Amino acid sequence: MKREFVESGQVRQVFEANGVSDEQVREMEKQVMQGYGAIVPGSGGIKKIRCGAAGRGKRGGVRVLFADYPDAGVTYLLSALGKRQRADFNQSELKIIKQLKRQLDKIHGSK
């Protein structure tokens, strides 16, 4: 099934700042389509996946939060964080992203 990936400007900025190539983004997208990504506890179903960065691999790369709607054929890359910035998303960031996920759920008829 074909999938559209919609990324926020913030995600693109983090990719560029961390040297994430288009090839690395495509690899991450393939993994999302294969069902990879861990659900972030207390996030309303948001998933997190790692994306490798130039010369650092996945562990030193970028963490990406996404909302996946495979039946609708769309995945939203909501936010990203370079590991050099800090290790993880804070609670206020997750609260905002969770609200966005609720709106996307309404659009795509998910619970």
C-alpha cells in the first residue's frame, strides 16, 4: 500500500541540522510502513522511532514522534529531536503533541 508521509517544518529543520540524508529518511519511512516504532506511554498512541544521522547511526541520530494511519495511507511526522540536543521529549511537548494526535484521530476516524 502506498503511504504519504507528512512532516512538519520542525521535523525538516531537525533533519537538516543533524545531517539526516533523504536516504536515511526513506529508510525510516520503510520501517514505519513495516510496523516499527514504539508507542510512547501516556501519549494517546503516538509512536517514536529513531532515524540515523550522518556518521552517527540511529543511536546518535534523531528521535521522531509520529502518528500513523495505515488505513488512510498517511503518516504524520509530528516532531523530532536530535540526540545532541537532549535525550528525550519533555512532558509539556508530549502534551501538545497528544492534543494534535487527538485532532488527527478525529480527521481519520480513529480512537
